[in-house]
Amino acid sequence: MLPTPKKFKIVAAAAEGSHKLTAFDNALLDAGIGNVNLVRISSILPPSAQQDQDLELPPGSLVPTAYGSIVCEEPGTKIAAAVGIGFSSDTFGVIMEYSGQCGKAEAEAKIASMLKDAFENRGIPLVKTEIRAVEHTVEQTGCAFAAVALWY
Amino acid sequence: MLPTPKKFKIVAAAAEGSHKLTAFDNALLDAGIGNVNLVRISSILPPSAQQDQDLELPPGSLVPTAYGSIVCEEPGTKIAAAVGIGFSSDTFGVIMEYSGQCGKAEAEAKIASMLKDAFENRGIPLVKTEIRAVEHTVEQTGCAFAAVALWY
Amino acid sequence: MLPTPKKFKIVAAAAEGSHKLTAFDNALLDAGIGNVNLVRISSILPPSAQQDQDLELPPGSLVPTAYGSIVCEEPGTKIAAAVGIGFSSDTFGVIMEYSGQCGKAEAEAKIASMLKDAFENRGIPLVKTEIRAVEHTVEQTGCAFAAVALWY
């Protein structure tokens, strides 16, 4: 099997770029995960995974990552991305992502509500949550990005 | 290299949720693959892979999965998702996915047609197919989901 | 951790199909990567990765791949996909992808501009680039596809 990740870091950042994809690339760089290969996943925190916000990811490595992202080319538009982890007492956690044309507070509230639902639907007590969000007012081509990167 | 999967399970399910992402999450839970990390792939069944519908996937593990999915927020709309595997006699198979605003029968027919095409285009005889589909009439926020999860 | 790829191949191809997904499938076959499981990544060429355009990928294997792709069902529409790698002198490279309703030259120019930006934003000299692109005029259901497949 593919090795199950043992560590994680939660990040959020926003950036401008000359193109849609370079705005995304710049947001990843600002978030500290721009020089790796994100492998998008949906979206469970493995049991016993440890948080390490100082994780150093080798350039070019394959990094399983749950993320929300929005790119917008309408100047003046407010965009936001948020991600959150719901932790159980003794088993896996659940990751939820959101992005949209809204502010940071609204994105955070949606994540909190989704985490509550996810645990209710599983019949597991939600012990705590950690949420990161970012908002950005588009200048030319803007990207808001929030992610939980899993690692080993 | 990344290890090539050796087993698979084919599933389909539909669910409602309070948010788009929790509707998707609930459909995954109903399909029995809600507590793992889906890594989306396109979409070949490895040679000699064995079907095991009772596969137990460890929580948080990385699961290569081909899937079709639709989320819809228009009450009363019928949505469907389907997935199918075309098997050859002695080599790899091909997986096709579909989702849309239609019924189960239409989604299944599209999958059957796509599998026929995929084998014709490869010049390989199509020995048999296995198709799973689901349809759902949206109440508030509904998701239809069909997947082939690969495993080891 | 997941093993970091050591080789790569850059490809581009276009094809027609009876369905959107089989047009995509046919483009992958024409590009020589149709019988594997693409795992989409964003999008760094690992340090020291070696180009091998004759790479043989085992059927059904999991292949980390950065790609741009467009499927279009409007007959007569010109579509294009392009991918490019920017190389540094001694560390990782950056991969950029693009697809849209345009010609090959425009897609290539966008990739060149994005690679320039990506290196400027990282403060690393861009030593050389390699770009592959394809354009296609849609007959019924057409797909243009360009990719950098990473391997071991």
C-alpha cells in the first residue's frame, strides 16, 4: 500500500500573479508548500498524525494535500479560502476545505459547520478543531489557498 | 515507483448534506469509503487485480480511486453517477466514470458505450463489464457518487 | 514518504471520441500514456530528474503527472493544450500547464510567460525551457492534452 502519512501542517495564503496558474503558484509559495508536488486528497487526518508547522518538505516530493483554492480575475472581488481539521479523541480526524467569493469569517464559519456535520454523521465526538483561512481582494489575478499538507 | 494496486472494490451511493462537501462526504460514507483519503486517478484496472467487495481500508490511508461525482443544490433535480470496469481476458482493464443530471439507466448506458469504445480504441477484446450506478432526487444539497477504489 | 520521481517524459496529443471521457482517453493513448493511472500533481520537476522520452510505463501503474487538458463539444472550435518545464542549473524545475480555446502558438507563449514568472518569483535563474503543445479543431467531441509524466 501507499504509506499512510504521520505528520501534517495547516497553512493558508493569498497572492497575485500574471496568470491564473502563477497566482496559484505564488499562493503556494507564500504558504510554504510551493516547491513540492501536491497530490490532492479527500480528506481524512490519519490516526496519530502529529502537527509540525515547521515541516521541511524536500523539493519535488509528492505531498498528499487536502486543499481549497479559488482564482479570480475580477479586480475588487473579495475571495477567501479556508481549511479545517476536526480532531477525535483517539482515532482519525476529518479535514474540510472551502473557497468562494466571500470574506474570511464566512469561510471559517462554513468550515466549522462542516466539521460539526462530519463528526455528527460519523457518530464520533468532535474534541477540537483547528481552522486556517485567508481572504484577499483581487487586484488583477488573485488566488486564495488553504491546505492541510500530510507528511511522514 | 509507487506500488501498483492488486485489489479493487466497486461502489455507488448517494446522500444529502448541509453543505456541498458534506453531501459528498456522506455519499462516500454510504459507499463505505468515507474514512480514507481518495487519491483520484484516471483510470486503468491493473493486470491481475482481484475484486474484493469486503475490502477493509485503514482509516486515513491513501486509496487510488477512479470516480464520478455530482453535487447539486436544486431541489427536485434527478442526478446520477456511474462507474464501470471493462475486463480483458489476460491484461489490464479500463475504468470509465460518468455523472450528470439524468437517471441511473442513462448513466449506465453511457458507461457501457464508453467501455466499448475504450476497448475498440485499444484493439483489445472486451470480455465482460461490471457497472455500478446510483440515482438520486435532490432534496436540498445532494450528491451522487460512484467509484472503483484500488487497493493492495 | 512517497518515493520522489527520478525520470520524466513530456508529451502532447489531441483526439476525438464519442464521449468526453473517451476523447480524453484517446488523447492519452495518442500521447503514449493511456494505459496507466495518472495521479495529477502540481507541479515541480524533482532535482536531478532525467528525461527519457522512451519511458515504458507498466500498465495500471500509478504515474504522477502534471497536465493541461481541454475537452470541447462545439464542432469547428480550435482548442489547444500546452505544458512546459523550466530548468534551473542545479536544483528542481517548475512545470506549467495550460489549456484553452486558442491555437498552439498562443498556448506555448502563455507557458513561456508562466515559466519566466515562476522562476522570477522564486529568485532562481531560468536556464532553459522545454515546451510541448498541441492544437486541434473539434469535429464532434475533441480533446487536447499535454503532460509531463514523472517516473522512477
